Amino acid sequence: MLISPKVGEEAPDFRMPSTHQDEFHLHSELEKGPILLYFYLGDFAPNCTSYMNKIMDIAPRMQELGVRFKAVNPNSLDSHKKWAERLGTDFELIHDEGQQVSKAYGAIVVNSPLTKGFTNREFFLIGADRVIRFHWKAPIPREMPELDFVIEAMEKM
């Protein structure tokens, strides 16, 4: 069973390609400020598309609070780019090759027979000091609560 890093612990570092750069390096990016790292099931999945639209709605508030948003899943960079274009967003989407990052963060579905083994819906708010300040894990990937709790976590940081 995979275990997620806990609030108060240092965020696991990783380097992966993204829609914005050949190599996204988490710890280097954190030098620029806090990051809200979002894991999700898949590009073009109806629930993921719907939820990403909700996240886009809170993007101005994230920007006001100085938090940068990064989304992670194992879909290809080509898929990420096409999905971002369809959504009309410039969010940085990270290609999690072989689910290495999802596994390091324990963001794998374990309790749903239909999606077991896929990347789960989870948020990690990571401070510029590399410390995890907030974590939320969906009990099942279809769960898509309103994002007030994410905004509240960012405001407290």
C-alpha cells in the first residue's frame, strides 16, 4: 500500500517533463514560491474536465495569494497540450511517466474497482520551504467538492 507524505513533511522532489518546460523540477520551482500540486485521473475525462473548470474559476484567487498551480497525471504531453487547449487554460500540466510522482505522493486509487491503479484526485499545498502545508485526498476519484477548502488552506499559509 502506498502512503502519502504527511502535512509538515518535506515534499518528495521530482523531475518530469511538462507542457511548459522540458524538465519541471519541483524543488527548483518552489524557490519561486508555493505550489498547489493537483493529481487527477485523466485528460478529457468528463469529471476531470468539469473539476479543472472549477479550478480555473479560482485561479485569480490563487494568483492573488501567490500560489502557482501545477497538475499531474500520466497522460502524454501531447494529450496534456490538447486538453489544455480545449479547456482554454495555460496551467502547467506535468507528465507523470510511469506514475512515478503519483506513487511517491501516494496518489493512486486503491478503493474503486473501476479506477484502481489510476492516479487519484488529490491536492498538496507545498510552501516555498518545501514543506507540505495541506493535503486532501478524494475517497473516490469521482468526488469533486467545492474548492472553498483549498482557498482556505492557501489563505492560512
